[in-house]
Amino acid sequence: MITVLIVDDDENLRTILCEKVSQSYNVLSARNGEEALEIVNKRKVDLAIVDIMMPKMDGFEFTKRLRELYENVPILMMTAKHDFSSKNTGFSLGVDDYMTKPVNLDEMMLRIKALLRRYKINAEQKIKIGGFTMNATSYEVEYNGEPIELVGKQFDLMYLLLSYPNQLFTKSKLMERVWGFDSKSDDTTLRTHINLLRNKLSKVTEFEIITIKGLGYKAVINE
């Protein structure tokens, strides 16, 4: 079962978070970064929820130590600090997501689910949605056992969109992530690749590529 580590020195909040998260996952908890570090040195943790301001070892230092031990474990930083500097420091140290207190518990669970899904994709280098599979190691794509040829940037673009389902990517962000900062490709190139993907994946019913006019694109999973 997936194990979530909750690190917060506020006992009441920690109890509330543990009760909510334990409805879906196994939970471990710690009052500060030192206790949390002892836990991760002995136990496998699949995701950490970390406060910033704690005694003995704060959330920033714990994040740094955790990243040294486990490069890819998702970290959700949860704190009362709203300033950009704190967010910038957290992301610079390797935080994957950031929520400010007071938090909406249902939103928190959605973020946990999204982070764990991304972690699974990164670990396995594979996306599987119903009968559709993309393997980032072999660059192979299959639908119901039949191969689909997605070459070069077509594969990279579809893999990126499906790694973050239902998330809007602006055109500029897609160009940056898939083609790179220095590419001379433009919106026409992106639009051509989107059209090619739609044609090649026309039989796939598990998801679709949605255009948000004037903004960009997203892959929407059909429930």
C-alpha cells in the first residue's frame, strides 16, 4: 500500500491531515524534520507532506536531505508562508507542489493523487490508460495490442500531455518543453503535430486532445 509521510509540528493539524489521508493511504507522521529523517532512513515513503516552520529541522532542510536520499519521491509543501521567496526556495530544493494554509482537504487529496500518478509514470517510464500504452524507454505505442507509430516530437508531445492529464499547457510552454528554448519552430509546427496526433490516435477512446482557443492544449481522460 502507498505510504504518505506527514511532517508538521502542529499536533491538531497533523491529526486532521493523518485522518484524511489514512482514508486512502498508509500514513506515517513526524513533528519535525529530524523525526521525519529518522523515518525515511528506515521506511519506504511514497510521498511526503511537509511544513516549513518546524523546530529542530525545518521543512527546507528536510526537503534537501530527502532529495539526497530519494531523488524522485513527490514532496507537497504545506505552509502558512504565502510569500514568493518561500515558494521559490521550496521549488529550488525540489518540492513538487505547494499549498498554503488553511488547506482544503479535498483539494489536497486531489493533488496527492496527481503527484503519485506522475511519480509512477516517472518510475516506470510508461503511461497506461485503458487499452492505450506508451513506453518512454522503447518509444513504443500500442492500442489494444496494435502498434501505433508516433515518431520523434509526436511521441514527446503526447507523452507530456498524458503525464499531466486535464492540465492546460500553453503553446509557448509546449514549444519550450518539447522543442527547447532555442528552437526556431513556431505555432504552425505545434498545430501540425497536434493534428497528426489526432489523426493517428483517432481510434483511441480513452482520451482526447482538447484545444483551448487562444491558449493551448490539454489531454482529457474520458472517464
